[in-house]
Amino acid sequence: MPDVGEHHLSDYLAILRRRKRQVLGTAGVVFLISGILAFVIPPVYRSTATILIEQQEVPSAAPQQHAPQSAVPQPQERWSHHALE
């Protein structure tokens, strides 16, 4: 015989089996109330945002870097004149 203070999983399962009606009834009522409230309470959508825009500080001694014209890809014709004939 187990000690008085010692409980096993089978003891808790036996309690749940005996109280099945109360457990299912409570879960059903909670489910029903939450479902009703989900449809009755109007949805509220709220959003806030803060944008901080700071001016970029570029030192005047920084060299200006530009890509040479030859490094910039040039658009090419897709169709040759002969392909359209």
C-alpha cells in the first residue's frame, strides 16, 4: 500500500475519470463563452510608429567616389535588325 503522501499518475487519472462531467462541463462553458465573446466584441486595430530621421553628416574632406563611365554597364539591343525580318 502506497504511503499517504505519495501520489502516482494513476491516482490523478482516476480522479479525472470520476470527475469527467465536471471537467468537460467547465471546458465546454469556457469554450462557449470565449467563442461568443470573439464574435460579439468588435475588433480594434491600433498601431503607432515613430520615425526618427537624422541628417547624414559627411565630412567635407571625404573623397567623392564615382564609377568610371566604362565601368557602368550600357544597355544592349535585345533584337538584332535581322531577327525582326
